[in-house]
Amino acid sequence: MSDLGRGDRIPLRREYKFMLPKSRLPELRHHLRASCDRDRNAGPDGTYTARTLYFDAPDMRLFNANEIEASKRFKARVRGYPDTPEAPVFVELKHRDGDIISKVRAKLPKDQLAAALSPGGGFDASPELGAFLFQMIRHDLRPVLLAQYRREAWMSRVEEYARVSIDTEIVTQATDRISMDATGDWRPVDHALQTWTKDSCCVLELKWADAIPRWMQALAQSMGLLRAAFSKYCYGMENLAEDHFRDYRRASSPWA
């Protein structure tokens, strides 16, 4: 098979995250309806399930870079949609340079994921998949965590690229397999004890290219939103540290 993993590049963008009590979701949706429509790929309730397989090096350098909020860092992951078994998966490199986010991804049939990411798979990869494989070899990246969550996504009717996502029911489990299948027990990471919040929260994310839309500014101001860091990968690794071959608290290698 040639040109494995048709790729695409997501526009350069900015992403701001916020922790929002679930009790304020009706107020948030009221604001969003003025400028946005729900993702047409969502289910009848306006949400869909997403599952992500995260990769890291033995010294957990990707985790550490995120924890110290290194200005330049990346995540290596595979995104899938378990509610739709026939759907493809997306192999992604997500780079951050300050507040600028860039993403390169390749689309693969789910049943070809393990072969595509294994040494000697015998495929001629697309440039996007080749970039992922290069980072796997360079940093000895291996699968370490599965995360799953419900996403409610909204898309702007005004700007070419401006989106809002609301993530709830975030759970994780340890893994060491190149597979999107869950094999262990899920552990929640968005409950009040884990997030150090008064009540259980959802993760609200505003995403835009170029200048921030005025309606997003008005939304943040009217709801009094305060920017907060929330990484599903880091929260999951902290929650599951005892399941891994290396305790994250002993990881000391600097980001390179």
C-alpha cells in the first residue's frame, strides 16, 4: 500500500482553556447560539465520544514539558471515535509555540493503525504520517495512556475558523499497546477532588485563527471566565502514575 495515511494540516490557531462548573452550561449555550451552530457530526444530544491514545518517551519528556509549560512542546497522539466503529483514526502531532498551536495529522483505517506505527510495517507513508514516525524514532515514543470524553462542539457562523468545545466525562486508563481498544477500568479525572474545584467542572476551550472574535471576547467577559490549564494527558498520568513502569515524580530529564 502506498501513500499510507492521507494527511492534512490544521490552520495555525490559538486555544484558551477554562474550567466551568457544569451548572453554568445552560448560560454558556445561550451565548453560543447567537454566533455558532453545533457540530453537524454530533449525536442527537449534540455530543460525541472521542478517545485519544497518547505517546511518550521512557523518561516522560512530553509529560514534563507540559507540566512546566515549556514554551515549545508537542504532543503525539491518535484520535478516534468509538461510537462509530467504522470511522478512521487520526494520527496527530500537536505543536505549541507560546500561544500558537499547529497540528499535522494523518487519517488511517483503524485496523491498520498498529501496522502503520510499527517498525518494518512495509508502508510508504504520507509526509504527515512520516513526521509522526520520525518523532517516534527520535524520542522512542511509546503508547502510555488512553483518554476518553464526551465533547460538545460549536462552530462559528461568522469566522472561517472559530470553534468552541466543551468536554465532560473525562476518563483515562493506562496502556502499552498501539490500539484504540480499552482493556482496563476507566478512572475519572474531571471530578472536584482531582481538579481542586468546588464542584465537578467541564473543560471549555475557545479556538480561533488570526484575531480573537468579538463574540468570544464578549462571552469571556459576560461569564467572567478565567483562563486555566487542563491537560487530559497530564491529569490522567498523575492519576494513573502507579500503573506505569516509571513513577512520574522521578522523571527528571529536561525537555530537548
